[in-house]
Amino acid sequence: MEKINRQKIKIKNLIGIVDKPVEEDLLFEIVDFLESESRLDGVFKKYEISLKTRCRIKDEIVDDLETLCDLKYIEKGKYSTYTVLKHPWQND
């Protein structure tokens, strides 16, 4: 996973106020906490999303993660493990 290019971040994500969250808002929170913990391998577990993020698009976090998988931002690994493949804030 590449680090976040801070020049590509939307203002709403920088200040943390998101009225109507979309999938990219959740993805930003995931990438941001992984980067802040120096986990640049991009691997995270489902329970971490419940604990370390605030954005919810659907009722269940599993549905949000499935949507991110469908959009090819993340991929599901074994059990409840996921990996970030790409994100819109990486350098081109």
C-alpha cells in the first residue's frame, strides 16, 4: 500500500466531518489508520474497522467491505482479513 498523498485529500476527510459518507470516505479512514500505525502492507482485520473507523454506509460493516472489494480497492484474504490494493490518494 502506498502512503497517502496529502495534496489529493478532500477537505471533508481532512477535517473529519462527513455528512453523507460514501465508500471512499470509509476507505480513507482505513488507509489513514493503517498509515498512522506504519502498516504499509495494507493488511487489516474486520474487527479493526469496527473499532478504528467512524464511517458507515450500510447497516453492517461486512456489506461496506464487500462493496470496497467490488470496487477493487481491497481484497478479502483468509477468515476476516482484508488487504488494501489501491486507493485514490496514492501517487500516480
